Amino acid sequence: MKIRLAACLQPDSIVDGEGIRTVIWTQGCSHHCPGCHNASTWDFDGGALVDVDDVITELRGIKNQDGITLSGGDPIFQADACYEICKAAHEMGLNVWCYTGFKYEQILFNPKARRLLEQIDVLVDGRFVEEEKSFDIYFRGSRNQRIIDVPKSLEKEQVVLIDKYMEDKSYEINYKKPQYMFI
Ligand code: SF4
């Protein structure tokens, strides 16, 4: 099976979800949100076709990561290939975040996307809305987007947000005074 990627795997990201993550930049998106930072990923014929097995082999070789993040582009357009990658990532002990322009509720009613959803731990959903853009929020581009705990949402059959990431960033500095000074 092949997947169309916009770029090489990007290890060691600290801005695409919690912890240290390898980002998989998928190619292809039809949402065309005004102000999108990744317009070069819209073209469904762009990027490069890569074997899913090769992506998984490369992932196995990347050390000291907490998880993977599917981004793009919109990974939901390549649900089957992403499903295989996420399943393998879980087997490696990695957690899975996914960014999509679709809403969680839309994904639920598409069988292939729903199957992928079951391999996702955290979904950041919704289109990027320029008027709601903010630098004071965690892991999202605009305030309309939601950071969703997928396993809990599936279990409760309603969207469960991750509250700590839906709050605004705190700029308080937690400086701890050293007990002893060696000078
Ligand atoms: S969904 Fe994401 S990649 Fe697609 S147009 Fe919107 S911001 Fe860009």
C-alpha cells in the first residue's frame, strides 16, 4: 500500500502534540482554509508516493519519541494507509495525534475514516479559521478547533475534550530558587 507524503518524516517535534513526536506530513487537502500555512500540501497529485511499509520501517528506526502526529494536508483522505501506520505505531508503544479539517462528527459516519479514528488517541479537528487564529492556545491554529480525547469520546459516544489543552497558555515562569549556592 502507498501513501502520498508532502515531506520526509520529521522526528523530534515539540509543537505538534504532547511530548516529542515524529510528524508525518500527508499530501492532499480539499478544505482550502484561507490563511493555511501548508497550501503546498493541497494538491492530491503533489508530494511523493511512498510505500507504507517503508514509512513503518523508518519509524522503527527513530528513537526517543513519545508518539507520531499525522498532519498535512488532511490525513483523513488517506485513511487506509494512515490506519496501517497508526496501528504499527501503537505496536511500537507510540501514541497517535491527528490533525484534520473535518469535524469529529463527520469522521464518525465515514466507515474508512471511522476505522482510522479507532487508532487515534488525540484528534485536533476542524478547519483553520483565520479570524479565530491565536498564538495563546496549545497545539491549535484557531480557537474553533478542538483537542479531543478519542478513546473516551468513542466510549461515551460524545465529544470529550482534553481540558488542559483547551485552556489558554500560561506565561507564568515557575522559577524554583536553588536551596544552596556554591559560589
Ligand atoms: S485543513 Fe489544514 S492543511 Fe487543509 S487547508 Fe485547512 S489548514 Fe490547510
